[in-house]
Amino acid sequence: MHIRHLGLARLDGAPGVTTGLLAPGTDPEEVRVDVAVLDAGSSLPRHPAGRDQSFYVVAGTGQVAGDDDVPTDVGPGDLVTWDAGEQHTTWATTPLTAVIVQRRRA
């Protein structure tokens, strides 16, 4: 067993958002796993998904939107997926922690 403290780093261009790489996957070019911690009131700015993306809310509440820009409430246990290239954004209404898995399509 190995235990280490995951150092989170501020995400450029997203005040109140910190991220850290949990695991690069078996091939970092194919899969990566990150954790994102958003302060209440902060957001991940609208951007295209670089890969197919799964966003799993571990704690907290917020809203997400895809290409349609329609906000949808999310909370613990919710899994949001975006296709590669899909524009999306996330807002935190309370402190929000999410695990993000990104994978390149085969």
C-alpha cells in the first residue's frame, strides 16, 4: 500500500478551481483521471472537451451545461458525460468535488 497527499494546483483562468492528476491511466495519451475541487461560486469556463469525458460528482452541488448551454443541477452520485469536442461548463453552488475521467476514442 502507498499513501500520498495529492497536491492540488490552481487551474489557470478559473479562479476558485484546483485540480490534481489522480492517475494517468495505462497510457497517458489514451486515458487520464483527475480530481477537481471548485469553491462555491466558481466555475470551469466553457471549453471543448479534448476527449470523451466523464464527470462524477463526489460531493457538493452545482450545475453543468453542454453544447445547448442549458444549465442542469448536479449533486453527489451524478455522472455527466460529454463527447470529445462538445462545448461544456460547470458551476459550483456549494464547494464541489468531482472525479474527471478523460479517454480518447478507440
